[in-house]
Amino acid sequence: MAPSQSEIARSLHFVSEMLEDRGEDVTSLRLDIAKIDPDDYSKAMDYTETLMLYTEDTIIMYALFDKVGKNLGTSGKKDKFMFSYSKDADVDWSLKILEGRVDFPGSKVLTIPGKKKNIILIVSDGSGTNNMNMLRLEVNSLDSKINRKYGGYMHLFHFKHTLYNPSRHVLTPPHMKLSKEEAKRVQEIYLIKNPRSQMPHILRDDRMARWLGLRHDDVVMITRTNPNSGTSIYYRLCI
């Protein structure tokens, strides 16, 4: 079932909150969201085009097709959505997106403005479990390459997982990703020599870890408040 315009608008609102929680300036993004043409929503809802928006550092891509090709970054003829990136002397990011239906494939070449290093890819649930698993593997591979070369990331989300903000839930304590310097200071204070064996863990697939974009060995500070015992600070190492 295709997402409605109100669902896409809701998703965009929460994605902007997610990027804000990651430390990005989303002022221009929210202005761009307010200016989205209804036709752009219709094309995304009709599975015919990718909806794309930008922040200073990040490309946000909505590929809400009824079936997303399982090979990401390859040239399989039957794929309905394919992604590749390159870097040249003039443009930091170049995206080639092949869009369309199986019986009427189309193509579009998009040049991304400015210097971008992060990609958030949002796909619909119509992709199917097997295709999503393959897509996730491809995204993880590209994520590692992007991080290694440009210090950025590529993250994959189900559309339904962008329809709410887990950090605002009453049962979710505040999470804050620490900088490398802050994490090192915490380890010095608590005499931690081997973080992997001495610190409690948070899985990289944890909902808040994904929300904050945590990587392996990142440290997150969790602030818990209890009416009886007051405020307590916990630290978790991402694995």
C-alpha cells in the first residue's frame, strides 16, 4: 500500500528531528519541506520517482517503490531502483538513479549540489524481506566505504520506522553520543583500559543507536531519572 501525502510529510518531520539530534543544522531542510510541490508527493506516492532533499552534509532519499531492486549499486536489468556514487574534480557527489516500473524503466541522472558526505535512504515495506536483507548488506558495504573515504555514512530505514521519534517516547531516557574526546575522558575517569570488556554495550541495531547514527566503539551517555533515587548517568559502548 502506497504511503499517503500526510505520512510522507510526517516522516520528513521526524527525519529532520533525527538529523537535528545528530547535530546537523536543519533550518534550510525544514524550509524546503514546507515548499515541496504536491506533484512531488504524488510521484513518490505513485512509486514513480525518488523524493530527495538535502542538508549541508546529508542527502535524504525516499525510494518508495512497490519493489526495490535487491542489487544496490549494480546494473541488474530487472532492478527498479539502483544507486551508485562517484567523486570527481568538480562535484563531490554524483548520484545516478534508475527509476520506473518493470515494464517501463526510466533513468535520471542527478547532480547533488554542494559537498555532501552522508546519505539516508528510506524505502517502503513493499520491498519484501529477502530484498531488504540484500539491500541492507549492500548499504552496509557502501556505508563502510563512505566512512573510510569521506568520513560520512549511508543509513537505510524502513519508511514505517520514520513515522515516529523514539527519542521523544516517555519510556526512552535521553541519549547523547559523546565525541571521541569526551569518550576518552570518561574512560580515564573510570580507569577503563579495555572498553569492550569493561563497559556495558548498546547494539548498533538498537533503535536509539540507529537514530543517533552510532558506529562501533562510539560511546553514548544515557541519563535516567527516578523519582526516588534522582538522576543517574550511564555510559554504553556501541558494538
